[in-house]
Amino acid sequence: MSKDDILLKWLNDGLSSAEAQKFRQEDDYVLCQAIIEHAKSFKASNFSEADDFETFTSNYSATKSRTKRPNLMPALFRIASVLVIAFGIFFVFFYNSITEISTLVAETSSLQLPDQSTVTLNSASHIEYQEKNWDTNRVLHLEGEAYFQVKSGSTFTVNTTEGTVTVIGTSFNVKQREHVFEVQCFEGVVSVSSGQETKQLEAGDTFRRVNGNLTQDETSFTEPQWTKGKSYFKAISFKAVIAELERQFDVTVKLEKVDGERLFTGSFSHKNIENALLSITKPMGLNFKVNASNQVIIYGNKN
């Protein structure tokens, strides 16, 4: 394997254990590692400027000239190695950079995408996307729940493990939690693909797949209620309601003599946990208590 091939595999973390051990014994290893560390502080907007690149190559050459070792490579190969490393750094750190945004339990966050579209993440959610060519390649991956307000432009795609949502310019909400995949369209038209189903949603339409079962519904809301500090449910299993309560309040809930598959319709506020617990237990004829370890226990009748 040529030295250039080894450098390329090293830049892309593709060396085997044996190859990596051999490469670390080479005289060039320390220098290459130093260049990588230094490159992390480069700004992508300045990387292509002639002065910066000449300084970069000059520093490399100067460092090489101060290092005395036998079997020096010819000058042409040294320059080629510098170019391989430089362009490898550029592509690894800048061209293929992925932006990732996550929220913690009991946390929400709003952000603006490169095209001025906005995303609001619900608690314990995550998105990732590539900024390069975003205007013509508006694709992101979602885990959790997010509300999107998309500026008109090229096709905008949200990928999840349960399905794909495609729009041009609109506002919609996507939820992908455990065995629940739900899309609500609030403005414009949304195309949803999940399993073998593809549906077109208009404003007010809801697409929901729970444990593989598809239902379509309507909503009178003009935006998701969780963005207003309230979780709303319609014919959702009680255990899914509990999971959302745990995310919003960062608590652990234990069910005792409670059917977690029983369907619940209602809502709870994110402002006060006791009020939230009353909102979900009273309609179901259940009780709750908080023990010394701050664990919430919801229980049925004890006969």
C-alpha cells in the first residue's frame, strides 16, 4: 500500500489495528497528527484563501526541514502528501459535517435552519442534517417530536425510523415515539409515507400509526399544543401518556394494578406535576402518590 493510500485511510479512520500500529511508528506520524490538531481550529470560510493555504504548507515544510531523518521522500512526494492531508482535512471536517441538535428531558428548544425554516424540538428529541447544499437538499433525520415551519423552496424531507414526511412549504408536527408515529398538518399539504401507506394531508389532517395500526383523524388546533405547554392525547394508550409525562417532568412513574393499554383522551399541563397527575388519573378512576425517592406511583383500586 502506498504512503498516500495509508494517509487517506488514516484520515478516514479506516486503518486496521496492525496498519495503525505500523503507521504510528513512522517518522511522519507525529507531524501528521499535529497538522490534524491544528486544522480543527481552521474556519471553513477562510480555508480556501491562498494566504492561509500557503502558510499551512509553509509551516508543514518548515517543520519537515527541522526534522532530521534518513530516507527523506523526494520533494514532489512531500508536496503530494501535504495536499492529500490538506484536502482530506477539508472534506472530513467541513464538507461532510453533520449538524446535530438534541433536547434533554423536560426541555424544549427552537432553532433556525439555513433556509430560515424553523424547528421546535419537544423534550428528549434529536435532529441531524447536513448544511452543505441545504437549499437544494433539505433533508433531516428526527428522533422524538418536532414542529416544523418550512419556508417555500425545494422539497423538504423529514426522515424517521417509522416513516417519511415530505413537503414544499408548510407547517406540521411529527412525532416518533416508541410504537407511535403521528403527523399533523397545520398549513399547506404534507405527504406521509409509512410502511406500505402513502397519504396526502391537508391543513387539519392527522396521520397516526400506533403499533402498526393506521388511523386518520382531524385536529381543530392551528399548532401543536405542546408548544404552548400542554400535552394533548386522543385515544392513546395510557402507558404512552405516562411516557410523555416522564419526559416533560423528568420523573419516574410506576403503575400498580393499572392497565397500560387502556385508551386515554385528554390533556395535561407542563406547569405543575400534581395538576398534571390529577388531569390524567381522575378521568381514569385512578389514584397517585409520590414516595420519598420522588417516584410517582399511579394505582387502581386496592381490593
